[in-house]
Amino acid sequence: RVVDFWNIDLETLDYTALETNDWELFRPRVIAVEDFDYIMDAPSSKIHQLLRSKGYSGIARYHYTSFYVDSLQASGLTNLPRFSND
């Protein structure tokens, strides 16, 4: 089963949901995740680092939500912006 979009908003358990995910079985094309620790000029939050290590690139930020795209499946998603540090 293919998952195109995964929205995570678990009130402080967002990182745990990502960390315990089986990335071989469940690999969404786009992820939206609430990340209170993210700083745009120096993205070093645990969530950002984890998703980068899994092959995702940050493409947008809205309030406390960060949006990431899977670099392995992004061929159909053209002209996407990237976070300046990605």
C-alpha cells in the first residue's frame, strides 16, 4: 500500500512516531510534522535530523509544522523548494 501524505501531530510524541516507524514498510512521499524545536536558520531539531537521515528534504514550514519530501520518490514532484540548509 502506497502512502502519499502523512500528517503527524501527536502533542510531543511526534519524534517517537517517526523514530519507531518501519521505514522499509511505510515510506510516505510527503510528511507534515509538528516540530516546536525547529529553527529555520539552523535546522538542528531531532525531528529534522531524523528525517534527513532517512532521505527526506525539508520543503516548507508553516507555524510549527515542517513539510518534508522523500528524496527517493520525489521524481513526480517537480520544482519543489528546499530549506536553505537541506
